[in-house]
Amino acid sequence: MLKVSLTALLCGLTLWMNSAQAAEYDVVVYGGTSAGVISAVQAKKMGKTVVLVCPDKHLGGLSSGGLGFTDTGNKSVIGGLSREFYHRIWKHYDDEQNWKWMKKSEYGGKGQGTPAVDGTQRTQWIFEPHAAEHAFEAFVADYKIEVQRNEWLDRGPSGGKKGEVAKGVVKQDGRIRSITTLSGKTYSGKMFIDATYEGDLLAAAGVDYHVGRESRATYDENWNGIQTGVLHHGHHFGAVKKKISPYVIPDDPKSGVLPRVSTASPGEYGAGDHRVQAYCYRMCLTQHDPNRVPFPKPEGYDSKQYELLLRVFDAGWRETFHKFDPIPNHKTDTNNHGPFSTDNIGMNYDYPEATYERRAAILAEHRTYQQGWLYFIANDPRVPADVREAMAKWGLAKDEFTDNGNWPHQIYVREARRMIGSYVMTENELLKKRPTPESVGIGSYTIDSHNVQRYITEEGYVQNEGDIGVGLKGPYEIAFGSLLPKKAECQNLVVPVCVSSTHLAFGSIRMEPVFMILGQSAATAAVMAIDAQQAVQDVPYAKLREQLLKDGQILEYEGSKSRETGDAGKAGLDPKKLPGIVLDDADAKLTGDWHQSSATGRWVGRSYSHDGGAKDGKSSARFEVKLPQAGRYEVRLAYSASSNRSSIVPVEITHASGSKTVTVNQQQAPKLDGLFESLGVFEFGTEAVVVVTNKNANGHVIVDGVQIVEAK
């Protein structure tokens, strides 16, 4: 009995000593990502003491680490402090002095199919890395937020074991009392926010999480799990004109396997696994010689690592520069594109739970691979001359990442840990198969996963697996519960980045504007929990919602405008208000890979669908129309025209006497009010069927809707 009492006394004394030495705050934010900065700003705006504890030197995470070609989705649902960030970017570029390498009038950049600069809303969505970092630094300076840099949570020598409280976390009665970093500094708080890309604090606090892909059956999802045979984008070897052998001597398995090809079985289709989608650095490159640094030959460079790329080139593939996306001042945000590109497939599986030392080794290997990829293409004489000479004109931007050899300081951690919290977001919420409770923000980007593994098929060829692109039916709500651990696990932690979601759902949620949206909502909930002296899980949603709306957050979406603000840009036309019978693309039976957009022209309903320019003949949209009576009807197709559309879109109309295929040139604007193109007049019974496909397409195929009106 005495021993138990002494133990309790010692524990209490330790807690008291730690708290006595700790700096005390209302809110402790761990992680200097975009979400971390916004969380800290919101907490300070609501009158709380806050500290931003960063394992990083630079603020902003990937937003200031190279991802300047913002993955926005639908911009009208980005509100609050997230939108203010993009307003600050606009203000930066509104100053002519910040156009160092080009004139402001020369810049006409587009991002995700829409203008990069919105003068009406005073926002800019495309930017240079240093401009973003300046905006984040200005945020913390304006609100006088204490920032502790290069402070790494003490996760213990093993990095922390799942389900256990780590060395650097003091937890008592279901609450985190303090965290301690490797430098020995301790920060105590009433509420904690984990804003890291890795979920280090939530794991160190003993909160449940998942790494890898769930099976299709786990949450009743169609696109989760191993996706062998599914080839949604052009980032696979099916995009190459001929099949590629993975062996040192082509077609000879005895000769050994080329580097960066796994000999392991890819696993069973639909099964869960431990693998995570590939990472890469979003590079800032330039061809502008006064600001160009030639690609360095990295230490440890090995040209053998790129033998597979030579075979891709030899097969005629020439899309190396397709994701050199333009940002201001003659620079790029360069992303992965194609079957063998900047994504370092299969080399990051242990990163999410790894020790800091192991992570550093993984990052070094990624840097060597990616810098070597650039150097190889620009210098190896075996690379086709047209590609080699074009790449040699590019280089790193001299005025970016100046303290890191002009190389991004943040790798793109596309996913790591994902909390298993109070509510798990899945494909079903994103695709509107079931409603989302208690919205704290909106996502709108396509469900997207990069490749997860590169393997050898049963036929003996190389193939990538895991690349997924699934279109949405429109923006979707994100549940309050997905930011919260289960109450039994921790009552004063909020997680706006590694949210409670499946691999598939996270593929859309993981966009930087959304992380900032959720960072603001997380901090708001944390402050309200402090004020009410309650667990964050007990914060009344009605009160939280009221505060979020007051602070400019957008929580629901109808058509092409938000329910709360009406701030939407152009609105889609209501099908019910158009003459005749109108079926929106949302009413069609879609087969294949379709994506939703509202970027160009006019449209019906929430958005229109496009096939991503696949040109593979695998995508179709089938409209089945019930007619009030037999008779003659005119059939019309709605689409938004653009120069990147297909000029040969086959549309099959099934009528009373059979069927007819009409070819539509979608590069030309529809003749009927710029919205519909007439396909002709036909005799029908009581049913009409209209099918649009991308067979033999030579550009993007657009499906927006079908209108059928009685012929006069």
C-alpha cells in the first residue's frame, strides 16, 4: 500500500515539476504547416494565448515548399482565413516591384483550368514559394504569434509505438498536459492541435490511426484497396506505345530486374495493404537564364536508376514537360507526370511511423533520386536529343530556397498517418452516397491518389499501381468528428491535417486550401472547449457552426454558390427552369473516369463532367429519358467549348426507328445560347437514349447535359 502511494506521489511530483518548468499556453499548435499557421492565427484572434511549435525552420509546409500551382477544386467554397491567405498572395503580386523577372501584364497564368488571378475577389491562386512564405510570416507577425522553430517532439528512441504515449507527451485523465521537444523545452496547454503532415503528436498521445490503404470492404468503398488493372490517368505504362520489360536484358527474367521495380506480388485487387502513395518534391524551375542554376549532379548519382526511363523514351513517349506548370516570374511548379517521373514510387512505405533519423535518410534518398532524374535527362547522351536538349535549358530557380541549395525544404507527404477518430470520412460522403454530419468545411478536389507501387505483371511487363482519379458530383462537407479523436483516447486534441478518413477520402481532402480551412475550424473548436471547460468532443455543434459562419467559413454548397455567402462566381443553370426535359450530367450513368469541373463557359446544374483527355474509348455517359408521349423531338447536347476539347465527339441517339450517331465538335461553341448544340429531330416512342463516349477522341470530351424538346 505504501509502495502504491509512493508511486502516485512520485508521478504527481513529476507532473508538478514538468508543469513548473513548462511555458504555459491556452493552445499549443504542433506543426508549422499552412494548417498550423492558420490554427494559431484563429486561436489568437479569439483571444487565447498560443504558441506555434515547429519542427520546421520555414512556415507554410508545402504551400511555401513548391506547391504554388494550387489544387483548388471549386474556389467558391474556400472561405475564412484560407481565402485571406490567397488574398494576401494577390496583394503581393498587385505590387509591381514583386514582378522581378517579368512584367505583371505579361502574366496570364491559369491554374486547374481557371484564371490564376481573380481581380473581382482579389485573390491569386498561383504563386512563387517565397511569396507564400512571406504571407505566412506576415500572418504570425500581424497577430504577434510566438513561433518556436526547429523544435522536434520527443517521440522516444523508437519513434513511439502505436497505441502508447511517447516520451515527450505528458498525459493525464485523458488529456495532454504538456509536450517536450528534443531540445528539452516543454510546452503545456489546455488544448493541443496536431498540424503535422505525419500525425506525430496524435500518435505520441496514443490516439488510434491507420497507415496504408483500407480494403474495399472495410468501409464499403469502390476505389479503395489495391487497384491492379485500374489505369485512370496517364501515369502508368499503358500510356506508352509498347509494353516495357522490367528485366536487365529485355524479356529475360534470369538477367535480373531493373532498379525501382518491385519483385513482390502487388497483392489481391481490393485488399488493404501497408503501402502509401508516392512522394515527390514540387520543384521550382526556370528557363530564365539570369535566374537559372544548372541542375546539379547529386552526390550518389547512379545513372542505372533511370534505365527504365530510357525504355519509356525509346517507346516514343514525349510528355516529360507536361507538368511544368507556369507560376509568376518565368518559374514553374513542377509535378509528377507519366510512368517514370518525379514520384519516387515504393520508397516511402516506412516514412509515416519512422524515427527522425530514418525519415532523414528517406528524404535524402528522394532528393538524390529526383535531382538525379533531372540531371540524367539533361545530360545522359542516351536520352533522345530532343528531350535532352530541352531539359538542359531548364534549371533550379536561383532566388528560391536560397538556404537549401535552391531545393524545396518540404517534400510532398501526400499521406502518412490518418487518425481513426470520432467520425471517419469515406468515399461515400464525398460521392454523396450518404450525408455528412456537422460540417466544418468543404472539400471539392477530385478524389486523387498517386501511384503506390511498381510491379511486374503476370505477363512479364512492368506496370504502376495505385493511381486513382474519381470525379465528384460537386463539393462535399467535411465532418466535425473527423477532426476529433475518440473521446476515450484524448479530450483536448484536434487534428486538421491527418484527419480521420480513409485513404480514398484523404485523396481529395489533402489539398492545402482545405488544410487551412480545417485549421481554422480546429482552432475555433479548441477555443470554445477551453471557454466551456469541456472536452472538445462535447462542443455543441450549433454554437461552433455559428462562430465558423461569423468568421467567414463556408459550410454547405448548393449549385455553384455557397448557401451561406452566395459567393460563387458564375452559377449553373437550374435544369428545372429550362424548356423541355433536361437531364444534367449528374443524372447520367457514367462509365469510366469522369471528373467534375465548372471552369469554362456556361453549364447546367452544379458542374459539367470531362474525361480528363483520356482518349482511351473507355468513358461513356448514358442518358435515359422518359418522354410524356410518342412523337417528334429535338435532341440537344450541352457542353462547354474550349480549344482543348475533342473535335470528334460521337453521340449516339436511340429512337423509335433505330439509332444514329452524330459527331460534335466541342471546340466550337454550342449554337443555342452558347449552351446547347442541336443533334437533330427524331421520332420517339416513350423513351429516348443518348450516349456520349470518348471513342477516337482527340481532346477532352465534355458532358454537361441533354435537353429534349418537342419539335414544332
